[in-house]
Amino acid sequence: MIGKNFYFLLFTFSYSALPFMNEQKEKIKLMIVAGEASGDIHAAELVKTLKEISPNTEFEFFGLTGHAMRDAGVESVVKNDELGVQGLYEIFVKAFAKLVKAFRKLKEAAIERKPDAVILIDYPDFNLRLARSLKKRGLKVIYYISPQLWAWRSHRVGFIKKYVDLMLVVFPFELEWYKRRGVNHVEYVGHPLAGEVKPKYSKEEFCRRNNLDSSRSIISLLPGSRRKAMWNNLPILFETASLLSQQNPGLQFVVALAPTRKREEVEELSGKLSITTPASLVIVENETREAIAASDVAAVVSGTATLETALLETPLVVVYKEFESTYRLFKPLINVEFFSLVNIIAGEKVVEELIQHDFTPQKLADELKKLLEPKANQEMRESLREIVKKLGNDGSSKRAAETVLHEVRRKVE
């Protein structure tokens, strides 16, 4: 009797466990397109977070990648390192063939592999066209980090309404901006840099590694993540450093290069333009946040780095110089009062903006000298602290990942 009960229970347990033993692992296939260095970093964080919050899911990632995405396990259909374009002039003239080829390869890969969703990261001139093409072929399109339509070319909101299934925005004012224009498939997830921008080591350690004196003032110069931006802006930054060094030999200067730029490019540029730099100037790679945090003030080419500098609460001047023909063509299309994200988020002028003709060595030197004064320096640090509060807490990547998973799973519910 005992034996029969034993075998009966064993059979019952085995039968009831069978569905769990045979249950297939969830599979999710995502195509991710990030054309720039900042987007590559945010995409890589999204990929890592997706794996963390859904460890039993078998993910397949492929798309337009940079170094960070590839390190996170995303398969390259196209490498964004090979595109290297800056502004619309270069997009439509110098790099048109490269971009067309990349567009076709990505479109073909999406059609052939049929991902559960395509995630587009910023990079609007390329990604909005890709969204239209793939949405027409029945693919789900998620856009993470909205194009700055509120700043210029706002008519493109029609593309978002028609060809994007879900827009994930990173600034709180963007949610209301979209809803006022009839776009309701929008979620605010917070900025991925909020709470995440921290130096890996102290000012003293940064100075030790780079032969700097931590007791003397340091000015960081950030020339941008794109090659053309660096070539347009770095010569003026160098001239400013030389000018300030003549006035105050005790100042130290750090050129902090973005992950996409190399020391050899700076040396090439210096050689071609016969630029004389101060003896107290050093160039650092892969230490941008450490350089900013160690600095008393910074001159930053407009872009994501301005936001990182604000998050590190280092007083800054925002600068930008474009090809004159490009600037004249697109300046009338800009419909915001401020150029930099720092001022736009603040809703007022907190940092000085020296754009195009206003960006000269003398003007920049004057502004940096003002910020080296203890009172002005402290006041800006306090203002930047208030701006940081508006960006919300950390956890943006997790919120974005959870929203992406919900949207992808909703497709099969």
C-alpha cells in the first residue's frame, strides 16, 4: 500500500512539474540605433539594465553601435564610429553615401530579422527617417531620448505622431510639450545622467595621475565629441588658454577628450594650425568627468557635456562655433531663447553662452576669469545644484527598461 502511494505521488509530482520543465525561455529581439557617443552610452546602459531586470529572458540585440554598446553585447550591423558626421552640411554633402549605405543595411537587417521592437536613440535626422521606413513595414518603433523638437524644426512632431509607437522623454517639460501637440504615447523616464555622473576618483588622485598641482586653479576645456566640432572649436580654446596663461602663469589647463576623440587628433590639429599651447596644459583621455570635477571652471562645447558639467556642479561657459554657411542656414529655425541645455532646463540664463561670432579668445577669457572669483564661483555652483534637482533622481535607465519591456510584451498580449 505504501509503495503504491509512493509511486502515485511521484507520478503526480512529475506530471504537475512537467509544464515548468518544458516551459520555453522568453525571447526578445531588439534592434537599437545610436549614432552618437552620448546615445551609445545611454543605449549600453539600457541594454545592461534590461538584462538585469529580466534575467530569465533571452535577449538578442543588434543595430547601429558604438564601443559602449558593443561592450554591452550588442551585435553591430553598422558601427557608428565609421560614420563620424557633424551637422546637416556634412550629413547631406560629405557623408551622404556612408549614411545611405548604413540606412539600407539597418533597414534590411530589421526586415529580415523582425525584431520585437526597434529602439531609436536621439540622432533625429537619421532616426526619424528610419522610423518612418520601419513603421511602414509593420515594426514597433520606440524612441528613447527625444529629438529637441521644442528647440527647432518642431514641425517634425508629425513624424513622431505617425511613425513612433512610444516616445521616452528625459526632460520633464517635454511630456507637456508633446501632449499639447496631440502626441499621447509619451512617457517621462528622467534623464539617464541624473545621479549617475560621478568621478571615479578624487581631485587629488586626478592631479597626481596627470602631473598637476591640486592647490592651483584648473580650467577644463571640452572641445566636443565629434571631429568637426573639435576642429572648429579647439583652436579658439587653445588661444584662450594661451591668453589666460600670459595673464596668470599659475593657471593649469586640461583638454578633456570625449571617448570618440583621440590625443593624436589634437596633435594633428595643433601641427596643422601651428598652435602654441601653454606649458601647463595637459590632454586627458577617458577622464572627462574626473577632469570636470577637479576643475574650478570649464569651457564646454555645447552638447551633452554641458549637462554633465552641470551635474558635477562645476561652473562653466558654454561655447560653440559652426561652419558659417551652416550657421546662417539654420539659425532662423531655432525657436528657443537659449542655446545650452543648462539654461533651457533652468528656464533662465544661468551660464554664459558664447556662440559663433561671440566665441572669441578674449570674450571667453573674460568670462572664465569672472568665474574664478570665489563669490561668482560659489553662486554658480548653487545655481547648478538647483538645476540638478529638476532632472530628478537616479534610476532613469531602469524606468526606461521597464517601459520598453512593457511595450514589447504588450505586443503579444
